[in-house]
Amino acid sequence: MRFKRIEFTNYRCFDNGAIEFAEHPEEGRNINLVFGSNGCGKTELLFSFTWALWGYDFKKLSGKEQTPWPLSARLYRGLQEGYIGVSEKSSVEVVFEERGTTYRMIHAVTFTKEGSRVKQGPDEYSFSWTDEHGEYVVPLHDRKEINPILNKVIPLSTLSGISFDGERMQRLSQITNESKATVKSVIDNITRADFFDSAAGLFDKLHKDVVNTIKKRSARRSFSLGNEQDLDRLELSIDESSGIVDQKEQEIATLAERIARLENDKAHISIDLEDINKSRELIGGQKECERRAGELERNLEEREDDFRTTMQEQGYLLFSGQLLDDVRAELKESDVPTGITAQAVQELLDSGCCICGEVLDDAHRATLRRLIELLPPLSINGTLRSHVDAVDLEMSKTKARLKENSSSVRRAQKELEANEARLQEIRRQLEGVDDKRVNQLYESYVDIEANLRKAKEEQGEAEQIRDRERDKLKQLTEKREAIARGSSELDDFSRRKVFLEKAQRAIALTRDRQRQEALETINDNLQRAYATVSEDARNGRSLWLVQSDRAREYQMVPFYRSQVEEFLAREGTTWDAASMVDRERAVLAYGESNSTGQSKINTFAFVRAILDFANAEKDAESFQLSRSYPLLIDAPFGDIFDDNLLMSSRELHAFADQIILMLARQSYEGVSREIGPYVSRCVELIKDESKGLSTIQEAAI
């Protein structure tokens, strides 16, 4: 199957325009690249295929154009403000080809101003096709006629299985109804589940008719033999047991659906709670940042106080350098003899004579005594020089101390700023976290767990009653058939009944075997695909698609091969020799959870696995069909980094014969070497902010 063209008229965020898709498989170029920055309509484009073919609930596109209608918001507002009777039509046309037949689907809706409100008209469809011989079929307009044909080409659940945006990629590896429906749809489509269902329905009807015939003719024979009362009682018992079996089958089916819904709700709440637990970790980080902020502020205040104290007590020394230089210069020029000290004068006074030999009189003695009082114990020059050196040393220490204080202040300021930045980032991430909602989620989770346990207990009890009544019904039926023996006509109908029951079992067994083989093949594909897109595969990590565990059916479980092989070795077997059930039991024993980026890588592997399965040539004797589906994918590389990004982008071209890839240009730059060689056509979505509309333009890569 290939998409050939999509055209928009007044649809959502798009101005009128079209995209022609091109492939050049002979050159290995099979990627149609659509550039678009955030808000330009990449996701709108992705889901326009679904709306055109099957319809889509636009309320699911949270954060996109805030209207739940296909009509563009600008035109819708114009209708609201316009005159009564004015109308606008929104439509999408999709042209696609499958096995030589070209199909054309147009989905349109008209909106009209009626009174004070804008009324949405009914969905209008035009579905036509031209076969490989050029024969044109008149368009169909009734969905009851369109759906069976469209289901054979691209069922809704299969279309969902080949259409991915980043959010869906993250969630697909979780246990959800969506992921289960996607896997089941692809398997049912390839294994001809519709054929088996039709056959089973036909044989069920034939079996019911034969049983009723036997019942009526046994009654006539019983009457002729005179034991009609025994047969009447037997028929009443058969009807009663049959009614109980049917009732319990319905109860079991209803409970199975309820359990599936509860498991789905539980999975979604688990995802939300995982996000909330991350939020709680952020809250813990916020409290730590707030506590740290107090410490850092106190530390900053202490550093600033140290700086101020040093400046107040010794800051004057910073300005003493010139003074000290001046004192040193004066000392060099001073005429005070270096040797004149108080001790030298005292020795002269004690000798009683001048150094010239003259005896000191009282006047000389008095003068020398006053000189001793004025002179320091050492020389004046030496004292001043010592004092200058001491001040100089203290000044150097003060400068170093102030420099260290200044550096400490700056470091404290930077730490405080970094802490504040982290605190603001945490607060930003915590916007919208509601403690009340957290409590409600936990309460809902507990209620779901309780309801699950109760539903599973009721299911088990219903299965026991059903199985008991089945055994009873079998015995009663054998008694009735014993009465009918001896009549060649009844014997013939009994043989028909046995044949039909064998046919019913054969159909069920063949359908189950086809499904089992398909799942085993997809699992093998999944592990091979994972090895091509995940760097963790180098360390022995792999993926398993759950097959037999009903509660986790169709979930992707990461595991390490070495751990599983050790488990199997203890069981006395190997991976190659073990049955699928034993492998799965070992995988589930050591299975892991998925991180955001790893979930996307798992989905990459899953998409590759189901597309490889669909596209593979099937055995001529097999009931399975080969289906070549395209891949529509929007912004797949977010939260994927390093070798995971390199490997997944390098392998993307091999996923399908046609790939429609939607990316922002800046995202493409990181994978251009891996994607570029396989691009067959490139367009770009350009948004006119003044109109709120995106146009489709040719682009270069």
C-alpha cells in the first residue's frame, strides 16, 4: 500500500494545499520528508490521514489547535461572528494505491451559522477506485458500504499501528488497550482472522441447525417408543445446562473485557504515578535547594562580614604603600648618625669624659641625660626601617586576606545563583502538579487493584461453573443420542453433528496456531530489530512481546539474555530448546521497566518487527497474506541520544517501502547524514502567525 496524495480544504491549521508523495525505490529513496517547526501542523498532518479514512476525535490532540472540529479555527470564529445562513466546508482527500488499485477517499463536513450557534453537519464521504485495468467504480457514499472494502485495505487499528507521534511512541510499549489493539489488528489482518471468523460463524449456524433437527426428530422417535416423558425431562436438563454454559460464557467474556479495561486503567495510572513519583523527586530536590539556599546565604553573609571586618580594621594599610615608600626615601637622606643610640650616650656619660678627652661638666651631663630620654634603644634609622618593614608585611597579609575574602564572596554568590537557577527549573517542571490529584490517583490505583482481584475471582468461579456444566451437558447429550440410535435418519444427523463439531475445533485450532506462529515470528523480528536500533543490545539486552500471560498480553518487556539463559539452565534447558511458554516465563521473571527514551527505542523495534512481518513473503500453503504498509511518523527522535539516535535514524529507511517522516529542521540536522540519502521528496509547513494558518511549500534538504 502507498499513499499517493493528500489535499486539504479549510482543514484545521492548514491553508488550502496538497502534498504529493513520491518514491524512488530503484534508487533506494523511500522517505517523504515534511519539515515543520513546533506548532506548524506536523501532528495535525499525521492524524489527518486517520480523519479522512476513518474519522478522528480531535480532543485527543491536546496542546494542538484548540478546536474539536475539522474546520479551521479562523473560519469557525468567522462563522460565529458572521451572518445567519453562512456556511463553510472542511475536507480532506486521500489518494492511495494497493495491489494495482488506486483508491480515492474524500471526507468532508459543512458548518453553518444557525441562530446564535454554529452547527456541524453530517460527515460526507466519497469513496471510489480505479483498478489495475483502468476500470473506474462509481463513488460510494454510505459508510456501511465503504467500511468492508476499506477494512480489507487499511483497517483503522492497522492505520493506528503505522501512525506514530512522539507521545504515542513513548506509550506504545506500556500495557494499554491501544497497544493491544494495534498488535492484534496487524496479526488479525495478516493471519486472515476475518476468514476464520466467517468460517466459524457459518459452521456454528450449521451446527445449531443440526442440533435442533436432532432434537425434534428424537422427540418424534421417543413418542413412538413411548418414553417421551424421559426425553422431555432430558431436553429440559439439556436446555438448562446449555443456558448456564451460554450465560457463563457471556459472564466470562464480560469479565475479560472488564479485566482488560482495569488493566489498561491501571497501566495509565501507573504511568501517571511514575510521572508523579518523578515530581516527588523534584519536590525533594526543591526542598534540598531551598535548604541549601539558606546555607549558601548564611555562608555569603559570613564571607561578606569577614571582608567588611578586615576592611574596617586593616583597610588603611591598602593605602600605606606610598607613605612607606616616602619614609624609606627620607631615611636614605636623613643626617642622623646611625650609631647614636641611648646606650652609646649612656656609656659616654658613665665615663665622665667626652671622646675628645674633655671632662664633662654638669651642663654637658644634663644635655646627655635629656638626649638619652629622646633616643630609642636602637638607632633611629634602624627603628624606623624595622617599623616600615613590619607595616609592609602586614599590608601584604591584609591584601592576601582581602583577596581570599573577595574570592570566597564571589564563589558563594555563584553557588547561590546556580542553586537558585536549579530551584527555578524545578519549580517550572512542577507547574501543574496537584497534590489533590496525586491522592486521587493513589486512591484510584488501590480501587482498581481491589476491583481487579474481585473480577479475576469472579472469572475463575464462572469458568469452574461453565466447565462443570459443559461436562454435564456432554453426558446429557450422549443420553439423548442413545435414545435416537436405531434410526438411520437420526444416525445420519448425529454423524453430521460430530463432523461439524470437529470442523469447529479444527477452525479454532488453525486460527490459534496461525496467531501463535505470527506472534513467534513477530517476537523473533522484534529481537532482531532491537539489535539494529538500540545500543543496549550490545550489552545483551533484548525485547519480548508477551504472548501467553493474559494480564500482560502484547506488552513489550526488556530483558537481559544472559539472565534469562541462566534461569533456563537451572530449569535444565536452553533458549533454543525451550518452548515459547518457558521462554516467556523466564523473561517475565527478569523483565524490566521502560524509561522515556528507551520506550521510544522499544517502539522503533516494535514498528520494524510488525512491518517486517506484514511485508514478508508468506508460504503458498499458508492462510497468511503479505501486506506492504507505509509508515507515518512524527518527531520520533525526541528523548533519544547518542548511539540510540544514530542507530535508529540510520535504520529508519529500512522499516517500510514508503515512509512519511515529519521533523523540525533542527531535529533533522542531527540525523541528516543518516536520513538524507533516502529522501525522495521534501516539503515544509510554514505558519503565517497573523492568520494562524500553515502553508505547504516545496523545500530543499
